[in-house]
Amino acid sequence: MNNLDLYAKAEHLLGIQEATEALHELYLHVLQDYSVNTLLDVGCGRGGFMQMMQESGVTCKGIDLSPVMVDACKKEGLDVECIDIQEEHGSYDAIVAIFDVLNFLDKTALSEFLEAVAEKLNEGGIFVADINTLHGFSNVAEGTMSAEDEHSFLCVDALFEQNKLHTTFTLFEKESQGLYTKLQDTIVQYFHKIDTFSRLASLKLLEKQNISLYDRNDKTLLVLQKKVKQ
Ligand SMILES: C[S@@+](CC[C@H](N)C(=O)[O-])C[C@H]1O[C@@H](n2cnc3c(N)ncnc32)[C@H](O)[C@@H]1O
């Protein structure tokens, strides 16, 4: 099992449902200012945002690197694939990467990812994504929590140092006869400066918005547009 699948299995215990919905509402609101008929949701998770956009008449495709997430989307009848953005062949009016997706990428991977985004956008197409601020990483994300339901027990331990957040997930899943299976893995998230997005060859930074999801200014929302080829 990859570490993103462990995240997928643990997500329902993280208590992020309300924040996720608030973030989806914000993205919906931002996208309403643009002409969007087709949308690619990168790191689509369980597909909640795609469902919302489809209800507004937008044709959506999702991609995610977690097979667990992709299966959940397929059960909802959504158009999803378990592929990297480099392997995507379509072109879209808008691409989104919602809730930390860009922070899962290190500097090199982010640069390759943004080039692929520009390549998959139609002329004038827009890319909307959020990134965690330093405050979001060090004051909000860092720390320890635990949660449980009748099937599983989760412990999360997150440490932010040298601009990286190391989050270790330990999930105990109840088996028969009082036995548990223990799953453990670490996800690393990388802090990115806004500057990274203001000097890209193929995307122009149109807008940056402070977001206060759990605390004041813990995230920044970025809106970028594909540059017209000279
Ligand atoms: C915090 S979840 C957010 C899910 C969803 N966007 C939402 O708003 O509910 C991050 C998702 O990004 C996926 N992911 C992380 N890195 C990715 C990448 N490079 N390409 C595609 N999916 C990725 C993870 O598997 C996970 O489903």
C-alpha cells in the first residue's frame, strides 16, 4: 500500500470534512469568474468537488495517485484515472489541485507538475490551487492527534522542520477476534514560496488570496492563467 492510500483510509478520522467543503465552496466561487466548460481535478480525492462542478454543468475528469481514492470516485460514477498528470492526454478550460496537493510535491516535482498543467490547459485556461503558508505548517499542521471509530484507531504525528512537514500516520484496523492490523507510513509536505508561482514561463499568476481555513491566513489560494504563446 502506498502512503497516499494510507491517507485515504485514514481521512474520515481526520475531522476535515467541514474544512474540505468550505474550500470547495471557495474554489467554486473563484471558477465562476471564468468561462469553464471542462475541468481536470488533480488529486481529486473522493471526488466531492467534481460532483459539485458537474451539478453546475461542467464536464469533469479527476486524477489521483491513490487507488483507494480512485475506487471511491468510480463508485460514485465519476470519470477518474489513477495516473500522474504527465500521463493525462486531455486539455481543459480549468485545472484545480485542491487541499495541499501542491505541498505533496518537492521543488523539482512542482516545477514539472506546473509545466504539465500549462500543457493540459486550453489557451487562456486557468489553474487554481492552494498552498500552506509557513504559519499554516508550523502553527496549525504541526502536532499530534488521535481519533477512532468502531472499525479503526488513528494516531497522527506531524513535525515541521527545515520547511518540510513530516506527518506519520499510524492506523489500527480492527480484524476478527479482537486483533488489529497496524498500518504506518509518513507523508512529507513541502513549503513553497509564492515567488515560485510569480515567475513561471508558461503560467501567469493572476490572483493570490489569503485563506483562513483552521486559523488566520493558514493557506493561500493561487489563480494562474496559461500564457499566450508568442
Ligand atoms: C488532502 S487530499 C485532497 C483531496 C481532494 N482534492 C479534496 O479536496 O477533497 C490530497 C489528495 O491528493 C492526492 N495526490 C497527492 N499527490 C498527488 C499527485 N502528484 N497527483 C495526483 N494526486 C495526488 C492524494 O492521493 C489525495 O487524494
